[in-house]
Amino acid sequence: MAAAAASRLLRLAPRRLPGPRCSPLAALSLPQRTPLSAAPARRRFCAAAQASASAPATAAAGEAVGEFRRRLRVADVKGAEDEGAAWVGKELALRGWVRTCRAQRTVTFVEVNDGSCLSNMQCVLTPDTEGYDQIDSVTTGASVLVEGVVASSQGGKQKVELKVSKITVIGKSDPTSFPIQKKRASREFLRTVAHLRPRTNTFGAVARVRNALAYATHKFFQDNGFVWVSSPIITASDCEGAGEQFYVTTLLSNSAEGGCLVSDIPATKDGRIDWSQDFFCKPAFLTVSGQLNGETYASALSDIYTFGPTFRAENSNTARHLAEFWMIEPELAFADLSDDMACATAYLQYVVGVKYILENCKEDMDFFNTWVEKGIIDRLNDVVEKNFVHLSYSDAVELLLGSKKKFEFPVKWGLDLQSEHERYITEVAFGGRPVIIRDYPKEIKAFYMRQNDDGKTVAAMDLLVPRVGELIGGSQREERLDHLEARLDEQNLNKDSYWWYLDLRRYGSVPHAGFGLGFERLVQFATGIDNIRDAIPFPRVPGSAEF
């Protein structure tokens, strides 16, 4: 009976899709938290319970789809400024996972978390609670439904608690094997159980901040008239020209026992792989960037942005590199490098500032400030309040040479700046202020960047922030056909592969610029998480593609 009841509770109320919206931004907008007294009746019972109260329908007529209602969450109760005081005396039902269960002589305290916020709901049970006979199954990791009345808490850790009248165990959890216990676990260990780590405070908070940053990204660009473009994941071009790409092929058949034999791979007469027999009839790769495709739509829609997964087959086993990561890449038509720098500055100040993260993720940010990086809130406020400055690459090199500081990597004009150089500039030389370095030597930058009049540098920029170093990289794109073709030749890139990209310079070319931002590095910057593998739900790195 209990199992059948739990099964019924898992069935969600049928959902009704929202009607057409007036603008694409409306579809992206999350509802603002409404006063709880004004909130609509919450979805509480399963579809089976609702159906029992409805008139039966004939099989031929079918059944109407029920109304979707936003479910009550712990954040709805405890997320307001009064921390739930307005809910005292009200009945509610919550679903979530047990964090801890403490049994005393006459009362049992169960901490339930549903992932909507950092806070747990303290649930108070007595032997008179309906379902108390299941208390041995209320263990860490188990999923439960608790129903009761909100009351003022006698403890000092929370203002309210739930006096439970009924508890139902939905899914049991074996306490002897559940890998996440109350004691603190290392992040290295938690990466081995990435399917369960969102249930910890740290990774739940990272997930919520990551979600808020993604929403804020869309909102910033949509509010500023940009159009979101879905760039392809499979490509035949190498945007960066570095060759660090994953091949996409169907030539390696898995039909044979043990996998494909090397002798079965089609080859040309000179012993090379015969790509003409592959799915796309030529080499294809997972994209390293959506920029080139984004430029095509910027050449028609003016301002666009892409936001999607990208891949790099760089064999780097460091805390700063991933094989799969997400990129935010806006492109601005009729724009130069100054416009690009202004856009990057405004975007960063918006997403991490009081307009979004610091206002909408306050509890999570307080957690990071206490347990992950002390002072992170002040550091993010500095990004918002301090003016960004920019200087040329040449001036940056002179600054580093003049510092007399001993760096691990050499400082010399023509060499790329390393993370230690970038952090010294932003953290020490400019006292924690974000800094933009511009006009880099063309030999260390990509082919598509616009060449400056000096013939030695390109109109490129990197935005540096404390603790991370380079967070954003961008440039004015080369809009002159002859210059772009020359750069492709210089870097030994096949112009035939970029015929469509060159066409943009043949038909109505305009000055344009853009930048790229690694989303996981932004998450690191906003949370203080030091290893990029903890800034993405399921990290893909050399030697590991679990989950």
C-alpha cells in the first residue's frame, strides 16, 4: 500500500503549455517571486487524485489536459526577507531529499532540501505523525513528501520550521552505501560521484548561480536588441586555426566485435584516410567556436550572440581547461574595437553586479563568501563600481618588465601573456581593477582579427579580472577581403574551406567586432570555485568522460 501511494505521488499534474508570447524575451523571463498571500493555489496532489474529482470521460472523447501550476518550493517559504515568518500558521506540502535526520526521545528533526535554495526546511515529527512508522527509512538521501503547518522555530538557526502531520517516503536511500554524508567530502572525491554531488551545499549553490548567469546573459543581450543564433556543433572549419579539434566520423564502425579494424578504414592510394567515403564526404569536427557562423548572421541582423557548447582536443590536465565547455559569443555589426570593449564591460558589470547575481543569489553568494572565497562579494562589487581601464599590449609588456618581479614565464614583446602576467596586471598593478589589454602582435592571434595600420599588431583585446586573469577575448574582425585572404595564406589555412566566410567580405562587408567568453570561467569568477571542473555539471577532460 505504501509503495503504491508513493508511486501515485510521483505522478506530476499534467502540464498545459503557455500560450503565444508577444516577444522572445517574455519566453525567457522567469516569474518574479510574488507575495505568498497573492500566490495561486499550489499544485499539491497527483494527477490520479485530481482525476477522481473529475467527471469520467469516454474513451472516444479523450481527457482534457490539466492545468500546470508552479509547485511550492522551500525558496518560496524561506526566501523572502522575513525568512518565512509570513507563513506561520499556514498548511503546506513540500517534496525533497533528506539531508539529516536526528531522532530524540520524543521528537525527530528531519532536514529536507528541494534544491530551490541553500536553506533546508527543518521538519519536526512526533510519534503521532502519520507515517511515523516509516521513520527508519527517513535516512540521508531519501526522498520524502512532508505535510504540515509552519510554526516559529525554537532554534536559532532558522525562523520557521514545519510541524509535520504526515510524512511519506517516496524513495529510500541505503545509508550504508550513500556516498554523500554529513561530513565534508573533498571536491576531488565528489567529481567521482558527479551524479550525486548536486545534493551538496557547494554544488547546489554552483548550479543555481550558473543558472542565474545563463539567464542574465540572455536577458542582457535581449534587452540590448541582440538576436540569439544557434551555431552548429559540427563544422568543417577551424575557427582558431590551432588544429586542436575532435573529429566527427562514421568511418569507425562499431558493428564488428571489439570495434573497427584499422584495415577496414577506407584509404586512398597513397595511404591516407579517404574522407570522401565519410558521412560528410570531408573531414568534420566538433566546433571550437560559433564565431564564424555568428558573423554571417551579424552581417544580416546587425547584433547577434551565440551561447552553446564548444570543444577543444587540447591535452591539458589543469584546473583551467576542459575538453567540453560553453561559450558566449556576441557579434556587433557596424562596430570597431572600442564598441567591442564597451559591450564586454557592460555585459560583465550586469551579470555579476547588483542587477543580477548579487541581488538574485544572495544566500548562495553569502555561502561562497563564507566557505569558498572570503571577500568574493567585495571583489564582484569592485567589478561593478570601479572603472575599467585599457592599455596596449606594448604598454603591458613594459609594465611587467619594469616591475622587477620574477615570473615563471618570460616577458618579451611578441610572446603571449600568461595567467601570472595577467593576474599581476589586474591584481597588483591596478589594485583589483579589471583591465583590458589591446592591440596584440598579429603572430600570436587568429587569422580573422583586423590588422592595424602598423602592420605588426591586430585590433584584439583581452579583458582581465582578478583571480582569473583573462576572462574575455575579442577583436575587431577583418572586413577587408584582400587582407583576410593574405592572413589565411600566412597561416597555411585552406581558403576553399572558408569560401562562405570570404563571401561576407565580397557582398556588403561592414566593420564588425565581437568577443568570446568561456562560461565556466565566468562561473568560476562569480563563485570563487578554483577548479573549472567544478563549474560545469559533468566535466570532460583528458582520460575522463564519465556520466
